[in-house]
Amino acid sequence: MQFRRNTRLASAVGLVLGLLCAVEAAKVNKHKPWIETTYHGIVTENDDKVLLDPPLIALDKDAPLRYAGEICGFRIHGQNVPFEAVVLDKSTGEGVIRAKGHLDCELQKEHTFTLQAYDCGEGPDGANMKKSHKATVHIQVNDINEYAPVFKEKSYKATVMEGKQYDSILRVEAVDADCSFQFSQICSYDIVTPEVPFTVDKDGYIKNTEKLNYGKERMYKLTVTAYDCGKNRASEDVLVKINVKPTCKPGWTGFNKRIEYEPGTGSLPLFPSVHLETCDEPITSIQANIELETNHIGKGCDRDTYSEKALHKLCGASGGGTVELLPAPSSATNWTVGLPTDNGHDSDQVFEFNGTQAVKVPEGVVSTSLKEPFTVSVWMRHGPGARDKETVLCNSDKTGMNRHHYSLYVHNCRLILLLRQEPTETENYKPAEFHWKLDQVCDKEWHHYVVNVEFPSVSLFVDGTSYEPFLVTEDYPLRPSKIDSQLTIGACWQGGSGHMAQFFRGNLAGLMVHSGKLENKKVIDCLYTCKEGLDVQLPEEVASSIKVEFNPNQSSLSVEGDDIDAFDKVMQHISYLNSRQFPTPGIRHLRVSTTVKCFKEEACVTVPDAEGYVMVLQPEEPKISLSGIDHFARGAAEFESPEGVTLFPELRIVSTITREVEAEVEAEAEAEATPAGAEDDPTVQETVVSEEIMHNLDTCEVSAVGDELDGEHESLELDPAQLTQRSLEMTSSTLGLVITGVSTMAQYETVLHLIRYKNWHTEALFDRKFKLVCSELNGRYISNDFKVEVNVIHTVNPMEHANDAMVQPNFINPVHHASVDLSGHNLVYPPQASVVPSAATVVIVVCVSFLVFMIVLGVFRVRATHQGAARDQEAGKENEMDWDDSALTITVNPMETYEDQHSSEDDEEEEEEEESEDGEEEDDITSAESESSEEEEGAEEEDQQGASRQQQLEWDDSTLTY
């Protein structure tokens, strides 16, 4: 039983062992292939074989079993891997990695991917195949020198200064597209051009080997090449241009020394192409001062040259109470006749005082007392002088004593106003002298002084800037006195000794006293403002980085900044401007002084001053022409009427300038119509044209020619309201009248139309002549002398006789004309014409009249033939005589001898001038057609010995039969 049990147990164990052996025999491919965990490989761009470290070998423990111990392949994991793994020997597991296609190092230098090996399984079908673990493979693509160096720029250029040795002038740079360090690096540069004084280093920096000479060579052209570290030469060499500049001198370039300014063209750029050369120094700040010297023009610069009184009105000052104490010499203001002036009309008229000259102002020009608020203004130029007092204006006792009531004087470069108060009930001390210590008083330059006095307050403005007195002294008021005072300019009258003292040495102009109101700051600034100066329009892009400041009269400005380009732009926008219609011609010197600072706030660059000048060209001078009726006759009753006779009823004021114009268009048109051989005609090269312009007038003077006006029986009159309405003023005297004030030509023309001449006693008056002259800018431009002759027509009534048979013949009956043209004739009727004739005289009159009639009839027939030819000439003449003879009655006295009259010598000269201007010939006799188209005849002659004029006959023969 036990045996049986053991036998059964043994059988069971054997069965189990057999089953286990059968299972093991059935499992042949027991192991996975094995490879390294990491591989590093190298491959060249032009090769596909990868050299791996370690070599690619897969091991399998199932070897040498067939299939199970063999390696059937490698599998690569990754996206777009340009490699493949190939088994070389299945039994040994050896394999290689190779590139699928062309590798490009420039696109990708390294590749990383994973790799697995797998065996062949258990049979040919690869059943039960096993894979190894994944190994990481790193492959580097080696570069080949396939690219040549290429320069970054097509060409290079630089500028150097002569005589300077540079460490580096410029750098050339080339690049190489190869991916490796060896082949992508530029190892050297070389200058191909032989025998040039330059060298280049391995980094491409070019420098000169010797100091360059601008006179020897102004520009060098170099050819430079490059090599990479693989000795590949650049595919194309590069051209290098090096300009040699002369030795750098800091300063302004593009600066024109002469700048011409044409009047009326507005703003003119002074430095349109200027540039500041700093020779490449490191600049931190630039400051330039531009000065326009105008001190020699007028009173410090170009201003309107109207009278000071007119300028005050133009600036808005009230006209009342304004007195000009230094006016231009004239018939009405003659106290400045003896003073030396600048003798010119282009600029302001100034008066010179040399220490020996002074003038007395006539009584009544200025009120003797200046109690109310008043202003004294003056232009003054004064230099350092003696220690004596120099009086500008003084009001002192005329006789007896030497008391000074008020005065303005200079003493030790101080301006002093003396103002003594008039007697009062209280004898207290009051302010009497006001002292200002000013550098302007002695700097020999023009300055404008305005003293506003509103006692006890006194203020001074110099060139528009306010100054307070540094010293005020007091004194007692003057004691009562009946002594008259004397106002003087340039010295002070010493009434006690009867001579002048404290003479002024310098120049004065525009001395004014304005009582009743103080000048305000706006008027003061206007009076001082120049009509010329500097101007600048800042470009928007540099406005914030550049600082510009002007002086008050804009004769200088300063520019400050730190950027040279922005600084140049501002300088290029600085301009000269003269707003006058007729500026003062001449030179205005110009100076630019510059300070340049570098680091550490030091002036490292010295920029010399740039000097030039603005030439203001002569403006086209206007020709002011006065024209109208210059000869007419009026009845005596009109002269004696309240209205009087209008002197200038049809006056015209015209101003013209003459220009030369190149007539290109006209010349071309004429060339087409010019016959052959006439192309060289010089008459078509240029054309002179006359152009009418508009401007102001400031004076018109009407004066009597011959005897002065007799105030007892004649006058020139003008409605003051018409003047006030146009801001004009009038002064009259026995010489005539003067209208002053700045106004348009049209306004003056209107006012002159209103001037009337009146005469209350015309019995002995036969003619009266007047002259009209107008001017602009205080006499700078003067019109022609327009002369008007007015004839007085005397009416003689026919006598009534008792004997009706003793009447005048029909042919001398009184006739009346609506209008008769007697241009160039003066009618003079002697008083004897009114004598009553006797009977014998009447008989003689009849006989002589018949004889005269026959003579006149013969003359008329001869003249009738001549008038046909003369009518064409007379038709072009202007009707210059307007004779109203509606009440004229002609009585023939046989006792009188009629002689032909000739024009006076002066009239002949005037007629000759008119004939030369008009190019027409005129006869001595002027005729006009009557309503019946028949001619009337008149004759005028003057006795050769200068005898008095005789009565002239004017025949009306329209009713004669013959």
C-alpha cells in the first residue's frame, strides 16, 4: 500500500516535471535586445554616413538561437528626422545611422532623436518579436566652407581732416554664411589698391599711415577684400572713398557778407545756408548773439520821418496841447532856421548843438506856466562832456533876474529836471530838482526820453523803460514877479546879464511839450519802436530745444542751444525786416558772435565773429504830381461874396514810380512781326513803365505869389471842421496857409478842394497868383509847384444918352456868353472906362468904331481861313480857363489905344516847359467855337518894355453880315 502510494507520488512528480520541461521548451525568445542608452554622432554636410560613438551594436541573450537571438532592425522615433538606422549584420547586431538626404548645417547644426532595436522573434514571421529600450542619439552636422565672405555695404565713405593722424577712420565689415565658427569668421581684410597711405586690420578698421595733404590728394579710392578662416576670399571687393578736407577751422560757413534788401519785399532771410563748423568737438552748449547796427540811421534805427507832432498822433496821443519845439524850418516855424541839421531828407532831421548855439522860442508857442500835468519828450544823443551844466530846455526870466522857472539839463552824466513852483500862500519847501543817473546820457547813442510830470510825482522813460529818480531836492517856490519869461533850447537865457549860458553839446530832435495829459506807456513804446529790425520764425521741431531772446528795439537777438543741427535751422530762419514804404537806404552792419562750450563747461572751440552787412537799396522815389485848372477868371462879385472863389476846384494828386521792366513777352510778339534784318533793334530790350502808387502826405502849403496877403481886404479860408474830421491842422499867415498832418492823398485832395480865396476890395485887382506844394515824410518827397492864376473880371455898365441917335452901332452891342475859353489871357479893365463921354466924343466914337469895324472885318476873314487848320491843334488842348462873363458889357472908347499884349517872361518860360512836355505847339491866340459854329477871335500881347496891361477886346461877330 505504501509502495503503491510512493509509486503514485513519483509518477505525479514526474508528470509535473515533464509538463514544466515541455513549457520551457516551447518558450524560445526569452530576452529583449540591448543597446547603449546614449549615442553621439558626427556627419558632414556633403556626406550621409554618421560616425557614432559608441558604434551602433544591439545584443540579445537569446543568441545564438536563430531568430530569437538575431537583430532584425532599428527603429527611429521623432518628427522629420533626416536619418535612418540600418542593420549591417543580424547575428552580431551591428548597424549604422545614415542621412536620408542632403544635410545643411546652415539650417540645423544638431539633430536629436531616439532609437530602438528589435529582434527577429521566434520565426521567420517575426512572431513574438521583442524591442529594446529607447536610446538617445545626438548627431552634429559638420560644416564645409561653401560660402565666401560678403560685405555689409556696397561702398564706404568717410571724411578726414588734412594733417591729422587717425587711429581709425572707418570700419569695413564682411559676413560669411557658413554655420561653423571656423568658416563663418572673417579672419583678415586686405587693401587691394597699391601704394595708398592706408592700412586695415583684421577687424576691418582703416586708418591712415601718414598725415594727409589736401593739396596733394582730395579724395582716395580704395578697394578692400576679406578672407574667412577657411581662406575663402570675398565674392566681391568693396570700394572705400575717403575725402580729405582742409584743416578744420571752427566758424560759420555759408555766411554771405553782403545781403541786399529791396524795399517792400517783406522779410529777408539773412543766413539761409549757414552752418556752424565745430571740427567734431564734443559740444555741450552753443550761444550766438546777432547784432544789427542801425545807430547811424536816423535816431538809432529806421523810423518814419514825419514831424514829431504827426508821429504822436499816429501813435494815439491826443492832439490837444501838443507843441513841437524843434520843428522843421518853415515860414510859420522859423526859429530853427539857424541851427545846423543833417541836411538830408532820407532819414530823420536832427539838430546839432556845438556848445555855442541856442534858439529862442517865440512867445505864445508854449504857455508860460506848466502847472497842469504835462510831458516833455526829446530824442537826444550826448557824449561825455565837461563838468558844466548843459541845458536842453530852459524857461527863465527875460529881463532883470536870472531865475529859472523850469529846465531840463545834463550834468555829469545825469539828467536833471528843474521845476520851481509858482508863488503860493505857504512858503514851504517843495520838490524842485529831480535827478536820474543814467549811462545812456553819455554813451554817444540816440535815446528817447519822456518825462511825465504830475506834481509832485515825476517819472522818466528812457527807450520805453521806466526809471525812478535817485535824488530829489527841495526849494522854496518862486517869489511873485511881473517879469516875462523866455523859453530857450540848447542853452539858458540869463535875463540879468542879457546873454546865453549853459550851452548844450550834442544832437537833439523831436523836442515836444504835451500839456494837459500824461503820455501813456503804449504811446511811449510806439514812439520808440523801430520800423526795421531782426525777426525769426522758429521751426516747430526745434522750438522746444532752442532759446531765443530779443532786445527791446529788435536790433539784436541771442540764440542758445546744445544741438548743432537744430541751431543751424534756427539761424537759417533769422531774417531782416523793414516795414517802411520808403526805407532809408544804406548799409546796416551785421555781426554774429558765437561761444561754444564742451564738457566741463569750458570754451573748447573758438569761433571767430562773422561780419557782414545788409544793403538797403534805394527805394523807387515817388513823383508827386499836382494837376488841375491853373488859369481861370471870375467876376469881382464872386471874390467879394461870403463864399469867395474856390482855388483848386479840380485838383488831382497822383504819385507814380518809374520801373524798368524786361518786356520778354512783348519782345517775342514783336519778333514775330519784325521784318528780316530788324532783329537787332535795341528799342525792344527793355521797357520803362510808370506805376501809380498810394501813400500818405504830411504837408501841403498854399502861398501867395508876389505880394503877401493883405489881411485887411483878402484872405485864404478853410473850414476848420473839415480839418478836424480828418485829423489835420492848419496854420495861416500873410504868406499863405499850411496844412499839416499824416493822411492819405485822397483826404488831402478833398481838403484842398475846399480852400477859398476872398477879396473885399477888387477895384484895383486884376489877377492873383498862388502856388501849391505838397510833401511826404517831412519834406523827403516834394511835389511839383502847382501855380494857379485867378483873373478878376470887372463889369462896366453902358451909359445911357439923351440923344437916341448917338447910340452905339449894332456891331458893338453888349453880348453875353455862357462860357468863353480865354486860356492864357488876363482881363484888365482900367477904371477910366466908366467916364461919361461928351457929344463930340460920341461922334468920334462912331467914326472910329466904323473904321475899327472894317479893320476887324478884314482880319476876321483872314483868320477864318487860318482857323480851319488851327482847329485840329486846338481840339487837343485842355480847357484851362473858365470865364463866367454873363454880366460882361464891352464899351469901346475911341480915345484909347489898343495894343496887343504878350505874355510876361515868366509865362513864356512856363509855356515853353509845357510845350516841351506835351510835344505840342501852341499859338498865342486861343479860339473857341460858338453855338453857331463860327469862331470868336481873341488876341493877347504884352508890351516889350514891361508896361501895364491894357484892356483886351473880345468880339462876338456871330450876328455880323458881310
